[in-house]
Amino acid sequence: MTKYLLAGVDGSPRSTAAARWAADEAARRGHGLRLVHARTWLDDIHADPAQPTDVRGLTLRMLADAEQEIRRSHPGLEVRTELIGGGEPIEELVGAATGAELLVLGSRGLGGFAGLMVGSVGLGVAARCEVPTVLVRADGTDEAEGRGGPVGREVVLGVDTRAPSDDVIDFAFRQAARLGAVLRAVHGWTPPPAWGYAGWVPPLGEADQFRAIEAELLTEALATRREKYPDVVLAEDSRIGTGSSTLVDLSADAALVVVGRRRRPHGAGMRLGPVAHAVLHHAKAPVAVVPHD
């Protein structure tokens, strides 16, 4: 297997959704799929009480079941499984992703709290992984649980027009091309305030000028990629508001939301920016976090 995608599985419905999403994506790319499970102390908690001492056997059976399901739905796909562990699960998954084209995880595993859209492991991996990471979730309803989330007609891309990343934009264009989807490139911006009798308020007389400037910046950020991917239908969406709230709103009908994450040296603390962090917690569609310099 030369090129492959990596999917983390733990037996939870959302990891099953992640494996299915990864299998679909691997088939679209013509790559193989590797299913991995990072062993943690939670494996002992969720083990079958009837066989409390055979945790490893139960875990291998779970991996085998996941493999069989993927082979049934994608008979031509090359699938491998591997049990990893012995260390901290975030580091284990980040290390396992070395060499993969993409890492796919469920947004929340068996150990997560029901009210959280993304678990600590998924958040930590997305903040550290050196390959693009996709977090897949269902839409929160019982019948959607485990299906891989909403399937929309658009790939939604968050663009930082002041420092656009070619890696992030390229990823989004390629995904839109593979899915045959419209690529909606989103830039949220806030007008500069002006002092008035009511306090800090936007300069309404200059609103049209600011809109034109921000829209032009978005067009410039996408210009070379528009030429590189002429078959992708591109919708430029520059609007007043925070980028995170706009992306979350659009995620309800999206096939995928794409955000960037700047690489920083180890020890720099949280390495997810505020937009990526908010989108991972609140978006309804799968979210791709693409690292860039």
C-alpha cells in the first residue's frame, strides 16, 4: 500500500461514521485505508463484563468487525487494521498518522461527554497532527448517529485574506473537485469602529467601500487556485461577521468545512486558532483541519 488514509476506531457510533467517511474518501482517491485503535484505560471500562480479562481479544474483534463492514460496503478497497498503544492516545494517533494522506476520527468517542461536539482526543490530535485531520460527527439525532453527518452540496472553506494559505485552499479545491461540489469560500470581517454619540459604531457611510475592499481581498486570495481548478464552481462569500460564526451557520448544509491550523513549535500551548477551535466544537458537518506554515 503506497498511499493510504488512516481512520481511528474505538467501537463508538461516531468512530464507525468516521471509518465509513474515510472509506468513501479513500475510494474516491484510489488509496488504501488503514483502521487503527489506540489502546487506553477506557478499553477496560467498556470491555464485556463476561470476558473482563480478554480486553485485547475484544479490541481485536472490534477492529476485525470494522474491517469486515468496510469490506462489505467497499469490496475493492484495500483495508488493513492495527492495534496501537502503550502511550498517550493523542501522541499515539499523531505518530500513527505519519505517512498517511489524511487522518479521520470520530468527533467524540466512547469516553466523551454527551454535551460536547468534539472530545479532548480529537481536539488534541487536530491541534498537533502534521497531516490534514477530519473530524466526523452525526447531526445529533438518534437516527443520524453513526451515519457520518450531513451530506451537502458545498464544501465550505474559511479564508484568512490577510494571510491566505495555499495548502488550505488547495485542499478545499481538491475536495470540492472529488465530490463534484460547489466550493464556498468564506471571509468574515468586521468594519472598523468609529466614535459617535452612541459609542463605538461602524461608519455606515463607508460600509460599501469596506465591502468592496474585503471582497477584492478574497478574490485575490483565490485567484491562482481558480485558474488551477477551472472545473470547480466557486462561490465567493465575503460578509460582515466573525469567520467562525459564519462557518458554523453554513455547516448545517455542507458536505465538509475546511479550516487551517498554523504549525507552531512544540511547547507553544494550544495550536488551534480561535476559528478552528470554534468550528470544531459547533459545526454540524465533518470538519477538516489543514496544517500550514
